[in-house]
Amino acid sequence: MKKAILTTALLAFMAIGAKADEGMWLLPLLQQMNSNVMTDLGCRISADDIYSINHSSLKDAIVQFGGGCTGEMISNEGLLVTNHHCGYSSIQKLSSPEHNYLEDGYWAMSKGEELPVPGLTVTFLVSMTDVTDMVNGENGKEKREEIIRQAELSNPNCDVEVQSFYNDNVFYLMIYKVYKDVRFVGAPPASMGKFGGETDNWMWPRHTCDFSMFRVYAGKDNNPAEYSEDNVPYQPKQALKVSLKGIKEGDFAMIIGYPGRTQRFQTADQLESMMEGYDVAVKARTVRQRVMKEGMESDPEIRLKYANKYASSSNGWKKWQAEAKSFKDLNIIGREKQKESDFMDWVGKDNARKAKYGNALSEISEAVDSTRQPNKDYRLLIESAYTVGPVSVAGNFIRTYVEKMKKEGPIDTAAVVNEAVQSAKKVFKDYDVPLEKKLAKTMLKYYRDNARKENYLEGLGEDFATMDIDSYVDNIFANSAFATKENLEKFFSQPFDHSKTVADPGMQLYTSVIEKISDMYPAMQSKRGQLRKGSKDFTEGLMEWKKGEASYPDANFTMRLTYGTVLPYSPKDGVSYWYYTTLKGVMEKENPNNYEFKVPSKLKELYNAKNYGIYADQKGDLPVNFLTNCDITGGNSGSPVLDADGNLIGLAFDGNSEAMSSDVMFEPELQRCICVDIRYVLFSMDKVGGAGYLLKEMTLTK
């Protein structure tokens, strides 16, 4: 049956037809697809050019960037480009009020000026191999462990794992190389890289210069190595050529990247539960973001500290609201219920199918219903009380302390405590005490007002239901070691006292939150096995039912390819959008009094002089963003948008709000991928940033 499922996936490639723009395809399967599918859309390279383990191919130029985005190599000296919002947290970490690289931008004018980013990694895919038959049957876990052990022996300097696809119906052995010395090369100022801010997020037309550049370094053997001044620029097996030719409507386009999570094999019950969780998160984030924004607007230093926190929170907040609207406008739940009804009609016509798949939907429904409320309770706690500043500080301390104390062998308690204190201190880099105090009061009140009484926090020294939260928080910030950096340093300047640490009011709050999470966990996980079995059977049944039709596994942060064309779209009656924007639109949107729509003076000078150089289009305009109908989701941010010859024409960075339900159902008429034109990227680097020397590393083509 497993072979049949995989065969179904292969056959799907031969039956894509009119749905050629839908799908997040596994690259090894490209070899088996009907070569006419992509070729008919205009592709001029082979499947072997895209993915090969025998020679260099396009997949060798693509990386998972930082664990949640995609990036690509654009030179043989390790130069990498990704989105500005993907590099955002790294740039923010490196910034200070004196050197605000986030606001002002930055360009290293030599390799010696490139800035190391502690903790940042990039991951290259070496190979992925179907091992479904090898891990099936009895002792599957032991078989999997043996496969991994053998792969590790034969692939030194690599990370190895077995990943599940199609809800545990198909398994692949994944081999990666993870590079840990990554350095910041440059990025435009936030007024370009984040132009339009949250107002324009998930919207079209768009005018954002969403890119940043880094360089990957390796040991002298070109293998992964910890940061060292002796490391050298990584030499990739393949670097992308960069096209200055530009795009036009109908051009072939493909995207290779690491899409995060989709829900195209989930049931209506699962989707309804998911949306309930999003609703809880949106309401809590609305309150928290309002307080953060007030603080950020009051002081540039606070804005820098909270820039990444706010952006990360707001991105999901806006997406989930648009997704709820799409669910309603496009009748997503109704369409899913109809699909399930049709599926059960098909199942009911055959006794063998009834035995295999007849209970799948009811098993899923029962599991979802029994865990729906616990999941909402958990989400509320995570989005409110868990976000309180002293909880984060205490969490950093206790996680490091426990991790170190668990290690075998003699333990130097003083050294462990010092390491835990240093971990806790990291939170204070982006921490403003007055703002954190206000956030703590706001979010604890929010939790009390919205939580069920059985989920009220306990062990705080007074009744959470009736306590004066303002006074309680004031006491924490005055007396807790985990509320301010000064308190932390003072408390741990004395010999470590375990009992005093446990009794600390900030630690008590952290413990109360964690214990409440622990109370919720059993109910949340109670039907996990049943849900997995039901989902596995349902997915297997769907693939048998739809045999011969387009089918691909849900995204799970593994490398995928999607392809389509450059296209405009019409979001509603009487409204049509062009497929690209230009620098003129940036100037039309400019508002010096609105932080999100400020325009750098240098950019205005270049615009007024029409000094676009080789980056202008045939009309003499400077292209900024464009649209394709390629199928993407979160994790694809920073992915290369490639032309018919595999040349880089842009970076994927967003989707459009009208199709925010696309993680569940692809909408061919509405769904678009928003991309930054590579010519705007190079213009910003060269003309605005003055780092044109980097062009010498790249292979430019027209």
C-alpha cells in the first residue's frame, strides 16, 4: 500500500493539467513527472538541473535560513540573499542606539566589515531518499533509528533525520549540512526594507524592498565550523545567476524553498478548531500590540528594542484576521464538508474501503472535539500571561539551569548558576522596564478576564481572582530578581540559595504559569494517538480516491518546488490589479508623518534624477515588486523566484490577503505570490547603499 501511495504521488505529476500552478512538490519526484508540464509553461531546464545528487544543481544554491525562512547563494564566495524580514531579528540583535542598522541600514565595504551573527545558521539539503518501505511494519522506531545511524556514519559533517509526509504514510531520509558561521553583509534601511509596514503587510499593490544579504563562512575544508576568524567564505556547489532581463505577464516562474506548514489534508473539524485558536490569539495580540506600539512610538530606543517582537507578533495577527475573512468569503468549511461527504459516499460503495477508511473521519472528529477547549485554554495562556517579561527572564534562567544540572558527571553548581544568569540577562537587551511593567499588568488582567476560573493561576501568595494586579506587578518589579537587570545582578551577587530563588515572586509567577500549562497538557494530548491514526487513514483514503489527480504532501519545512507564471489578478468585481509596481508608487505613498511610509532622501534623489542605471526596465522605470501565481506559504519568505532558465529574477516575500485561506485550499483565480524584483534589490545595494563592489561576485545575465 505504501508503494501504491508513492506511486499515486508520482502519477499526480502526470495529471496536473490546468492546475499546473498549484502544488508544493518534492524535488526528487521531478524526475518522474511528465516533462511537458513545466515545459509547456515555458521552462527551459530539466528536472536534473533542478535536483540531482550526482552533480551540482539548483537545490545546492538554496538554503533554509535561520530555521524559518529561505535564502539563496548568489556568488561563489558564500554571498547569500534573503528577505529583509527574514534577516530582521539578526539585524536587530546587532543594532544599538549608536549603530542602528535596522533603521539606518548597513553595508560592509569589505569582508572584514561583515558582522558575525551568533546563533544564526543556514542549512543545505544534501539529499532526500524515500525510506517508506524500510520503516514500515513492526519495530518501525528501531528501523528508523538504524537508518539514521547508518546515514550518519556515511555522511560526516551532516545532520540526518527521517521525516514524515502525507500524515505518516510516506517517509524520507533527509540529509543536511548546517553552517553556523553566518555574517551580516548589508541591508537597506527599514524605510525601504519594511516600507509600508503593517499597513501594507499581506496587501497588493506593494512597494517593499524586502531583502538583506549575508555571507556563509566555513572551515578551510569547506565544511561547517563554529565561528572563527580563520574561517573562509563558503564555496557553494552552485550559485544562482542573477537576471537583469526583467519580467512580463505570462512569463514562466518557479520558486524553490522551504514552505512551513499547510493544512490541505485536514478535516473541517480540525480547521474549525484551528480558526478558534487563531481567534483567541488575535484578540490577545490586539491588546498586547497596542501597549507595545504606544511604547515604541514614544521613544526611538524602545522602538529598536521591540521592533522584532512587534513585527513577529503582528505578522500572524494580521494574517489570521485575513484568513478568517477568506474562510467566510470563500466558504472554506462548507467546501471541505462537501469534500468529506463525497469521500464517504465513495468509501461506502466498497466493503474493503469501509473497513479501511470508514472510521477515519469519526475518529478525527472525536479527537478534535475532546481537545478543542483545552487547546483554546492553552492558547490564551501562551498569548497572555506567558508573555510577561519576568516570566521570560525566569524561563531563560530555569531552562539553562535544569539543562546543565541534568548532565552526567561532577557538577560545579556556581558555574551552572552563572551560566543560567547569563542566559537570563539576554532577555534584558530588548527590555524596557516601564513598558514591561505596563505589559505585565495588562496581560495578567487580560488573562484573568478571559480565562475559565479553573485555569486561574495559583501559588502566587494571594487569590488570583481577587488580587490587585497593579500592586502585585509593582511588587514583582520592585523585588524580583527576574524583573530587572539590576535586581538580577544584585540577587546573584550573593551565594546561590535555592530556596530563596524558588520563593522569588517572579519565579513564583513563572512556576505558576508552567504548572498551569502542565495541567492542560494531558487533556490536550489525550487523543493524540487517535488523531494521528485517523489523519493517516483519511489521507491514505484521499489519495486512493483521487488517484491520478494532482497530489502533494502538506508543507513541513522541507525543500519544495512550485511553479506557474507572472500574472495580475482581480480581487473583486470592478477591480483589477497590474502585475508589477515601480518606484513611482513608493513616492506616491510617501508620508513623512507616518513611520511606515517614510522615504529615504537618497532614494528620492535617485528617483528625481531617474538615475536607475542598468536596473531600469525598457520604459525607463525602476521595477519594485511583481506577482506570480506560484503556490507558497510561510517559510517560503526569501525563496528565489527563478525564470525559465533558472536565473534569479526576484525574492518571494508575501501573499495576498484575499487568498489567506490558501494554506487550506489553493485559489487559482485569487492566490498570488508577492515578489521583490531582483533589479530593485541590486539598485538598493548599489545605488542607494554604495556597495556595488558586490556585483563583481555575482554572475549577471540579460
